[in-house]
Amino acid sequence: MEKNRADVVICGSNYVLSSDKSEERIKEIAKYVDDELRRTSKALNVNPNFKAAVLTALNVTEKLMDGTDMLLKLQTENYQLDNDVKHYIAMWEQTKKQVTDLKEKMSTEVDRQSQSNEDYRKLQEKLVEMENAYFDLQMENVNLKNELKSIKRMNSEDEF
């Protein structure tokens, strides 16, 4: 990897820094260190010195560690969210399958109901036919009874 160089000034001292970062990023980092060192020196009410540099390093390290802690927390939350998403996707897929199964059952039930309705209609037609046949038989029975009476009457008249 190519190293980039940048000339920077930190608290009035010149430094040549090299890094795999871009020259702009190196200067941004150096400016941040310069600003932090100046802020610490101002808070201590001293010129930038070793003590100010140590305290600045502690402050920057604290920010770095806080950022690292935040990163770990966010990674943990992200992992949990990924697991939650997988869980909900699995539930979604299961629900879709259940809906498909229920649609198939409903379709089968509709077909069965249609067949039952058709069977019922045919049975009703047969019932009507049987009722008509029964009525015809009753009428024929009445006619036969009347005919029998008539024959009996004729026979009894013939006997006298």
C-alpha cells in the first residue's frame, strides 16, 4: 500500500507525517490533535507542553474508547436486529405457507360444497320424481278401486 506524506503544524511545531490515508485525511487528523492540545493547554492555562500532551492523549483516547464502546454496542444491536429480521422473515414465510394451505383447503371445501349442492339438487329431483310417481300410483290405486267397485256392483247386479 502506498504511503502518503503531509507537512503539518501542531502547536507551532512542524511535522512530516506519513500514512496510508490521503494527505487531506492526515491534515484533518493533525488539525484535530492540534485543536485538542490547544484546548487542553488553555484549560490548564499553560503553553503546550508534555503534561498538556499527555492530558490531550488521555482525552483523545477516552473519545476513541467511547467511540469503540459505541461501535460495539451498535454492532451488538445490529446483530440482534439481524436475528430479529431473520425471525420475522421466518414467521412471514410460515404465515404465507399457512395462508396458502388455508386457501387450498378452502378451495377443496368449496369444490366439496359444490358437489354436495349438486348431489342435493339431484336428490331433490329424484324426490320430486318419486312424489310424482307416488301420486300417480295413488291416482291409479283410486282408479283401480273405483273400477273394482264398479265391477263388484256389476257383479252384484248380475246376481240378482
